[in-house]
Amino acid sequence: MLQTTLETRATTSPSFVDLRQFAKEAGTGPAPQTITQEDAFLACRYPLELPPGPVEVGAIRLQAGVGTVANLEGDEFVIVCEGLLTLTRQGETLELTDGASAVLSAGVGFDWCCAESATLLYMRYRAGTAGEGKLIPIDESAPLVTSGTPAAELLIGPTPHCRNHTDYQSANGEFICGTWDSTPYLRRHMTFRHYELMHLLQGAVKVEDHTGASHTFVTGDIFLMEQQAHCSWESHEQVKKVYAIYRPVS
């Protein structure tokens, strides 16, 4: 059984989470308490229940309208899962349609606009150093270069060919966002020392956790591998994904 329901999140051990399904369920639950001095982009959030730490993952539900965020306190990866969101900063405009994603780096201020209601998923990294905040689109068509492969002792069968493009990396190297692809491979269960949000652009992946719960994610799905999850990976076709990763450096 897929462990995504709001009712069971507090009692489950680290696993994988279907974030598109989580966003749908979040929208049917009680509205978050709105803090009047905060803009709706910051206030109308449904965080996933995770252990305390520098990472927050959740859904943002915006009604049609406009707003302004003066200063974003942490790095945020955002992806639109329904609707259209337009962000503007100092004459620069970034339009995010369904499935499009971007990094809003710490310190950025921006105006936002939704012609109709929109739902976003986000991963916030609070420990980054604020610099010159920017709006950084994830370029899904960027050229990819050869990258590392899974550890040989975890693989069942041939070593895959993996490629990567990094759109954003925090100054301390702990928060990384970009695009990755790989030829098919099977990997035994391993313990994730990081959080990873994935949006599948191509292919399908079956994951299974330590309890035997499994799910096959396909093109268009958005899911989270939680820190300390013990999961396997099984793909039988080329896979391409957008990712946002928090991996502690020590």
C-alpha cells in the first residue's frame, strides 16, 4: 500500500511518497492557518510531516490573484503540478506551466501571479547562505554530461550509463537541483542518507521499501525518497528525471 495519506504520515517510517497524490489530499484537508502578515505564497502551505531538520517538503495551494514575497528565507525548489504561475523579479519574468520547475534561491524577492488557481510542490532548504537571490529555471533540455553510477555492490546486472546537468548548487554543496538520465538498471535496497524529490520526464521506475511496499512511478509522476528510507530501484528502460536533493556533506 502506497504510504501517502495524510492520516498515516505521522506513524510511518521513512519511505517513498507520491507527491502528486499528497498534493491532491492536502487540498481536501483543513486549510493551513493563514498568518495575515505573510503573503499567500508563504502562508498557504501544507507541509509533509518530516523529522525536524533543514528540509521542508510540501504543497502550496494558490487561488487566482497576485502577491509579493519580499525575501525568501531559504533556497526553494518549486514545481507546478496544476495550473500556471508567473514570477517576476526586477523586470525578469519566469512562467511556470504544469510540470515546469525552478529554484528560488535564498534572499530572492519576487511578485507572483495566477490567472486561475494553482498547485505547487516545493522543497525548502533552510540552511543555505542567502546571497543574491535569483529565479533559476530548471532547463530540462540542457546538455547532459557523464556522471557517477550506483555502487557496484548494490547493482544486480550491468552498470548503467548515467548523465547529469546541475542547474543549482548551494554554496555549501548540500542542496542540488538539475536533470539526470540513465540506461536501465536494478539496484538492491540501500539506505538513503539524503532527501530526493524526483519528477520523471521519461521512463518508469519501480521502488520497494523495507516493508515490501512497492510502487511503479511513470512519466509525469513526482515523488520523494525520504532520508533514511531503505529502498530498491528497478528500471527496464531509459529514465530521465528532474531532481532536487538535500545531501548533508558530513
